[in-house]
Amino acid sequence: MSDSKLLRGTMILTAATFISKILGLIYIFPFSAIVGQQGLALYAYGYLPYTVILSLATMGVPLAVSKFVAKYNALGDYYTGRRLFRSGIIVMSITGFIAFLVMFFMAPVISTWIIRDPSELQGSSMDDMIFTIRMVSTALIIVPIMSVIRGYFQGFQSMGPTAVSQVVEQIVRIIFILSLTFLIVGVYQGNIGTAVGFATFGAFVGALGGLGVLLVYWFKRRTLLNVQMEGSTVDHQIPLKKMYRELISYALPLSFVGLAIPLYQLIDLFTFNRALMASGISQADAEVAFGVFSQSSHKLILIPVALATAFSITLVPTITKSFINGDEELLRNQVTQTYQIILFLTIPAAVGLSILSFPAFGVLFGFEDVVIGGSILRYYAPIAVFFSLFAVTAAILQGMNQQRYAVFGLIIALVVKLISNYWAISSLGALGGVLTTYVGYAISIAINVWAIGKFANYNYRFILKRFLLISIFVVIMAIVVIVVKHLIELVFPVTGWMNALIVLVPSIAVGGLVYLFLTVRSHLAGQILGHRFSFLRWKKKRNEVH
């Protein structure tokens, strides 16, 4: 397959992933307005265990299957990929159903791990939590099957089926969640616990939509795929045992690294409420804090993360190619470009979100919990830089076939988080969970950065200079935003939604313009993003002429 077609497919999938993530971020605003922060906490009680169990059930199957199928297709052996596809559907159906049964029947036990004393619950009940966990568990029946089909198409470098099914799955899920929760709470004045339980069932409904799209693609392309299979020049006749051994060798590292954020959140899920209550905070207040920490603030933070990784992920396939071809100079240039994009986009976004945390939280989630919400968001927002750096450095190591270092670093970080989380939260409150997340990700990133330096023979001197320059511009931007914010607040104190919006919009606009002006005038923007935005290169050239 040509490089241009591969790049086009990668960009299509990247765009779809970005759209899907943005949709997943946006819906949380109206959803939180319907169910509140305690409702978001209840949603997290069900969704976080589901995310981890789903990853264990699928084990990075889409990427692993695509890598396996692509390998044997390149050898002219389409039979082996089809055999994996057929057996994979059966295996994933079984593992998905087993995962569903485990989660469904373990729901009462999982609930007691989260809330030890049911009498402490306020705003929801233990039955609501069990109901929520059981409703989301139904998606485990379908999603693993989808992962095999997506991986099979991707093995043919056909990203369209995965891209379209991801977006459709997310749209169907969001429409179901918002319409049903509004009907239950807003129209019929029903229980929030019931509404949240049905909201998590949206994962199953969305999966049906995504599966429907994949089946349409399959029936449209089945004839062509069969013709390719019958035109195979070789059939390796690999035993299923050996086939799955190879598949698992691809899948396990991908699955584990992809679980980073859910595993961190799972540790918080089982320690957050208990640690806060041990420090004298009520269960109701602990649930609000957890809802803010794990859902509201977390969703906001993922916006710059999604933006940065969407720009940089297209470089990862080329990093793999450069490493395989032994082109060290090109590999180092690609690593440099990836680092620059991440730092250039996430640092100003994270700092700006931290400075504007209170008006941003008030505008998007209301003022009922703005004190705790704005406080957590202020200190948690810079984690966006850490999330982005971990994701990209792990992907670079994957491209260099050194993903074991990313796995090793993540294990150490999770152990540190697990050991220190309860103590930190009980001592520092909700911000203790923020601190341990910072420490854990710093450990992982340090190991990843070291491994990239070692195996790519990469010198970080240039990136440190870039980091320093970006930091100087961000500090100037931050000072201007703080001044503008305080001046507006003298006239419009942040006491209501409209005033918060009046503070937020000009502050964001001024901050963005200041940062853009500084980076364009210094030619930094053109050097980092000029290959993507021609006007940045034009600006540089015009200045050079004059």
C-alpha cells in the first residue's frame, strides 16, 4: 500500500477519534445539568470498572488484529487473516459474555469496595449503584466483537469502517443518554439513580449502532474480500494456538498502556470516598468531590489532550517506518516534531484553564458546586500536559518496538499511586488525589523519555530550549489573562452564569491572541505548525522580506 494512502487512512481515523472524543466531552455538560455532581459520581461508579473490564476482555484487540492481518496480507496470505477473524469473533463473543457475567453478578461486591457503609449514601442508594454497574455491563456482550471487526478492516489499511462506526456509536450513545435522562428526571420527576443507570446502558445502545455500521461495511465488501482471499499466493496454515500467541504478544502491551488513565481512576474510585470520609468529610460531600475530580474536571482537561494527540498521532506510523528502515536522523526529527506539537498546544491550554478554572467550571457545570469544582480544576488542569506526554512517548516507544519500557514505567507509577493515594487524600483532601496522579505520571514520563533518548540516540537539548521559550510566552500570556480577568471581575464579579461568561470569553480571547502574536512574531508557530497551517509560514516569509 502506498504511503499516501496509509497516511490518508491514518488521518481519517485520527479525525474520527478526535470527533468522537470531543462529542464525549461535550455531552457531559448537559448531562451534569440534569443529574448533578453526585449523579456524575454514580455514573463513574459504574463506568470506570466497565472500562477496565472491557480492556481486559479485548486486550488491545483492534490494533493487534490489524497488525496481524496486515503482516500476513503483505506476505500474500489472506487465508490466515480470515481464519483469525472467524475464530476471533467466536473468542471475543465468549470472553465478552464471560466479562458481562462477571461484572453483572459481581456488582454488589464492587459496590461494597466503593462504599463500605450503605447508610452513608446520600442522594443515591446501594441499589442504584448495583443497578448502574449491571446496566453498563451489557455493553461487554457487543463491544469485544466490534473490536475484531474493526481490527480486521484496519489490517487492510481500510480505516473508514472504524472511523464511521466510532462516530455513529458515540452519537447514538449521547442521544440515548441525554434524551432518556431528561425524560426520567425532567419530565417524569424520576430518581436520579434510575436515570444514571439507564445512562450507562447507553454504552450498549451505542455499541449496537456501531456494530450496525460495521455489518453494513462487511456485507458491502464481502465479495471483494473473498476474491482477495482466493487470490492468496500462500497459506501458512498456522495453528490457532500459535496464532493467538502471536496476537497476544502484540495486544498485551497496547492494552496495558491504553489502560493508564482508567487504572489511575480505578485506584481513585476505591480510595477517594473512604479517604475523604476518614478526614471527617461527609459521604455526600465526598461524592460531589469525586464527581468533580473524576468526571467534570477530568472531561475539561481531556480537551487540550485530544487536540494535541490528534495533531501528533499522524507522526507515529512514520516513526515506525523510520525505525524499521534504520533512518536515525529522520526518526529524531519526527520525535522532535512530536514533542514540539505537544508542548506548544497543551502548556498554554492547561495554564489558561487553570487560571480561568472558576468561571469555566461555573459556565459549563453551574454554580452549585463551583467552589469545590473550581478549586480542583485549578490544580488539576496542568495534568493535561502529563497525559499528552505519556500518551505520545508511549506511542513513540511502541513505534520503536520498545513498549516494554512504557509498561514498566506505568507499573511503577501505579504502585506509587496505589500506596500513597489514601494517605494523600486523607491528609490533603481531594487535592491529594491530584498530587498522586502528578507523581505517577511524572515517573512514567521520565522512564519513557529516558528510553526514547537511549534507543533513538536522542539529545533533549533542543527540546529543552523549545520548552523554555514556550514557557516564557505562556508566562506572559498568563500575566495578561490574570490582569484582564481581574479587571473584568471588578465590574462583573463571578457570582452567576452570565457574569462568569462575560469574564471567561474575553479572557480566553485575549490570552489566545497574546500567545498567537508572540509565537507568530518569534517564528515559533511557523517552525512548529507551519507545515500544517500555511499562513504561519507566510507570516514568517513576509517578515523576512521586510
